[in-house]
Amino acid sequence: MSNKALIAKFFEGLKQQDLDMMLSCYHENIIFSDPAFGILRKEKVFTMWKKILKEPRDLRIEYSSIEADEENGSAKWEAWYSFSVTGKLVHNKIESRFVFKDNLIAEQHDSFFLRKWAAQAFGLKGRLIGGTSYFRERIQHFTMKALERFNKK
């Protein structure tokens, strides 16, 4: 399978909320990062996706612009969902960069405008402080605690 097809398979799994399909695309030593979760490794990455697929029951995914060579890849994707903490609707536009190893995704680095996400997820409070390093630290702390609680269930 080409790396471009591997990325498409991963996003099809996400779109269909098929965790097994998604995780089959990842290397056993996967590293993931994004503004809300920070840097995650191995089992925490798996737990993050399990939580994401379980909680927002209205999750909708679209992806596009997949590019890949032997070592690196990229894609754009969008997610629409109700944020579990506030119930507010979020439309997040994300760019993913990938690194491949052993014909699998070894690294996934997602980027999006945290301030824009925060404004949607938290309203006025998010709009005011969503772009600050304080907010980034707090949301990463919160998401790590949420993953720990979810993992204990």
C-alpha cells in the first residue's frame, strides 16, 4: 500500500468511526501531537482516538489534499462535533503532517488555530484567552486528565 493510500485508509477509519482501521495504520511506537493534547505516545494515542470516537456522538469528518512520498505525508481534514464539556458546536480545520516507518504512520502532527477552536468550544472566554500560552497549558493539562479518567472506565 502506498503512503498516500495509508493516509486515506486512516481518515476513512476516522470518518467511519472504525478505531481498528485507524489503529492498523499506526506504527507501534506512534507519536502524535496537536495543540489541545500536546505530545502523546503509544497507548495514549490509542486512548485519545477511542475517547474522540466515543464521546461526540455527532462527529462528522471530511478529508482532502493527501500528499505523500516514501518518508513524509500531509493531509487536510475538518471535524464537526459538539464539544463534550460545553455542548457547543465546533468546526475544526486541521492540517496533519505524517512521518512513515515500516510502511506505517510513525508520527502524526496535527495543527489548527487553537484560539479559533477555543472560541467555538468555550464561547467568549475561549475567544479572549484561547490564543495564550496559559490556555494552551491548561487545555493540555485538562485533556491529559480526561484521558486518564477515560482509561480508568
